[in-house]
Amino acid sequence: MTITDEDCLAETLKFNDRFAAAAHRPAHEETPDAPLPAALRRNRLGGDTPPVRLPQGQDRVIAGGVKVRAFVPDHVDGVYLHLHGGGWAFGSADGQDEKLWRLAEQTRLAVVSVEYRLAPEHPFPAGPDDCETAARWLVDRAAAEFGTRRLLIGGESAGAHLSVVTLLRLRDRYGLTGAFRAANLLFGPYDLSMTPSQRLFGSRRLLSNTETLQRSYERFTPAMRAEERRDPEVSPLFADLTGLPPARIVVGAEDPLRDDSLFLAQRWRAAGAPVHLGVVAGAMHGFTLFPLTITERELRRERDFLATA
């Protein structure tokens, strides 16, 4: 485990305090089965400005009717399958155009972001099914579509969870190990029955806390009790991780999901694959959404990992 960015701790903690002081409940009353307004879904932070859509983004419908958004630089050395975050209920494939296009240009990777179906209208296993479909499409079609068979996968928060679930499905359902060469996993939930850090985090409003995580799990797996969410197909922390690729696992020290990354890294490494585990000093959940020094550094480390994986 590497503790990073301790020299930025004062700036990071000051931002956390300002964020917690300004945080408030959204005007929409969130219940696990209530439809979510489109504006809230498009901008998880509740602002009025929609995400910027860049002309470099290519909207496509692939096998099985799954929608994806692709960013293809002039020279392609590989393909990064990106799964967005948002608690399986928020976010979209076009919600990070500027970041994903910059990543594509800097790493010479075609970035394919999946518009997977969202809960509560489409609970488990709809989202994982769509991500599996997109991954299989890339395994079958990347050489023809992008001129390369070098595949990488990753995402943030729920997207990190979906990345691991997708790798396990490829292995267990199709015998595909090694199709994806690396996994880039940022602050994901890997135990939906709740690790100690999730249960004990409390009510501090740092983008995510114990209550918001519980609501997310109720939306995503509405028919399941906590013990049922320990099923390895739902909570990959309980899965056999043999045959998975090298991984980069990153989490903030002030994230309720901290234990998820720590525990997953231990099990991933024990299963035989290399792991780089980074814990960002003082960082809250989703810290890469915000204009901080640690965000600039994390995006640079992410770029370097994906470019060389």
C-alpha cells in the first residue's frame, strides 16, 4: 500500500470541510424505488449546468442494443473500456467527455464508455449485463474496429465495481482470462453487504456516507437482504479472483469505501495478480470530480498506468 499526496493534506482536508458544510439534501426526495429526475441523473452534484458534450465523442449502438460513446485519437495503441460511476443510478456515458477525450489523446487509447441501464428502473443484473455485452463486443471486434487487441478496463465508484464484475463474468461464463490486460479501479464498492468502514463512516456528507450507500444498494438490488448481497456475483470481494489481470486500486483515506479497496487489493494479490494500491491522504469519495492538486496528480498517474499497462 502506498499513502500518496501527504504534502497536500492541508488543502485536501480544507476542501472536505467546505464541502461538508455546504452539502444539503437534494430537493428531490430520494427513495430506493422512486424515479430520478433526468437533471439530477445527468449531474450527480446537483448543479444547473449539464455536462459538456464534445464533437469528438461518437455515439454508437453495439451488439445487443447497448449504447456506447467512443473517443478515438488519431493513433490507437489500445482500447480502454470505461464504466462510469454514480451508484448504478446516476451518470451517463457522455458525462465526462472532456476527461475521456483528454485521456484518449494522452494515452493513445480509444476510450469506449458504456451507457449501461440504471436503477431503480433497471436493477441488478441489468447494468452488469450491459457492461458484459460491451466487453464481449470489444473482445470480438476491437481488432476490426480499432486495429488493436490490447484491451483495458476500469471506472470510478460503481464503475469500478462493474469493472470487476465484468472481468469475473468473462472468466466464468466464457473462459476468457487475459482478454483485458489491466484494471483501473477507483474508489469502488466491492462488498454491498457493507464493510466496516462503510458501516462506521456515519452521516458526514462527503459526497458519500453510510446512508447514501445503503440507499444505492437498495436501488441496485431491491429484492436482496444484506446477507444475499454477499453473493460473489453481486459483491466481488467474495469471489474467487484467480485469473484476473494486474490492477491499480485507488481510494481516498476519508472514503467510506476505504476498506473495500484495502480488502480487494489483498485478495487480488493473494489470487496471483500484481496490484498497486494507492490511498490518497485525506481524500473523500469521488475526489477526482473536484479541482484539487490531488485530482491533477491522480489523473496523471491514471494516464501513466493506462499508457504502459
